[in-house]
Amino acid sequence: MELRHLRYFLALAERLNFTQAAAQVHVTQSTLSHQISQLEEELGQRLFDRSDRRVTITAAGELFLAKAINALAEIDSGIALLNNLKKDLQGHLRIGTTPTLNMEFVPHCIALFTQHHQSMHVLVEEDTADELIAGLRDDRLDAVLAYGPLAHEDIVFEGLYTEEMVLVVGERHPFASRRRVRVAELHRRELALPPRKFTTRRQIDEAFKAAGAEPFVAIEMVSLAGILALVERTTMAAIVSRSAWRGREGLRAIPLEAPTLTRTPGLVWIDGRARSPAVAAFAAIVRGVAKSSAREHMEWARSTKQPSRRNH
């Protein structure tokens, strides 16, 4: 068994689609299928069921998934530690990120990074993806974490995992007891959303358009913490990444459907530009944290798709 087998397995477990998983790991669909078959043969277990053009993970695959995630996270962490032995990292690291990622994911990564590199000074800039990319091009930023895909010819987007966007409501909202909500049901209901300059807002607007509905945006606010605080105190709703909600008391997170909204956070690079040891070490930590986040999001997504006895 080789590392690539585990990375291909995780990609397919996340996407449950050979075409999408192959694109994620940058191989052909036939190569991915062959590598997965090799892994199954070595393990003596079927990890996926393939029938009627659908891919589902088997019980054996579920059991192996948690171990594979942990194994790769440990390997990536070990690679970062080995890189640390080559050079005592000092100086500045300038990181750009979007508001959602800066609520928990990026602080987690920085905390781990500074534990290993206490002499490093870290600067974090929060902005829209377009502004952050401009900072990367102008050499004002060393690394950027944002949501993709990104339509820039000179940009390489390294996707980390996929997460759902959810409807967040307070306990007094009419939808507070619902298990799922269709986007069309939000027609003309009061929403608190980020401004249109953010990719998230544009994606939300496209979802409403696809559902034939029109959002009533009562409040536009950059701060996600502010949006969640507002939702908690009113009967407004918000649409945010599940990681932004993160089990906050007084708020309910409800999966959306028709359409389902998903986003992929990732590292953003200038194509062909060399990376410093500090950037490489930080990126390794980001990938390790992303593995744990991927498992958490997959487990939550599966739990919310369990059949409910309550009618909509």
C-alpha cells in the first residue's frame, strides 16, 4: 500500500463520484478506478459499491476511512516536523484569508504553526478572495486560504475538503424545528447575508435564482460573528458554512436542498512561484488540519441525511 492509494481513497470517499475525485487528485478516472481496485485487492475488502452509476461507501470503507484520515494527517504532520529540522524558521509569514475561514480553521492552523515556530511573526489579513489574490500577486501576502473555484489564469487552487452551507436560525424562527429546508421556501423571508463582493453571497444569489426564488436581504454585514449574533436575537435567518455555525448555542443549523450549497476551501498559489520554507511548513499543517475537517464534515453530512419521521 502506498500513500497515493490513501489519498485516492479519501478523495473518492469525500466525493462519491469517480469523475470529481479524479479531478481533485489530478489523475484520470481510469487511473483512479485502477488504484482503488488495487487497494481493495490488497485489503481483501470492497471499500465502495458501484451500481447504477452511483458510488456508495461500504461498511468496510467506513471503518477504514477514519484510520486513513488519521494516518495521512500524522504523515503530513511528520513531514512538516522533518522540514523544521532543516532550518530554524524565523521572520514573517503573511497569510490572507476570508472571514469564514478565519473564524476557526485558520486560527487552528496558526496555533499549530506557532507552537513549532515560536520566533515567527504571523500577520493575518482578512478580505474577499479577489483582494487576497491581488495581495498574493503583489507579494504583500505569502499564502492565501479562500473558497474555490477561482477563475484566474495565473492561480492554482489546491482544494482541501468540501463543506455544506446551511441555513442558520434562532430558536424562535418558524423553521427552527425543521430537518431540511428547500431554497424556494426562503422566498422573500428576511435574511442577513454578506455583501455581494464576497463569493459566498454570489453563490447564494445563484442558488435562489436556480430555485426560482428571490431573497429578501434585510441586513448586509461583513462580520460573520455579527451575522450570527443578529440571527440569534431576531427572527432573521442566515446562510453560512457549517463551520461558521459550529454548534453555537441558541442557533440551529439546517441543511438546504434544491439546490444543496457546497463550498471547497483551499490554498491559493501563484502558478510557478517558489515557496519559502515557512510557507511550505504552514501549508503542511493546513493540509493536516484539513484532513480532520474533511472527516467531520462527511460525518455531519451523513447524519443529516438519515430519514426523518417528521414531515416538512
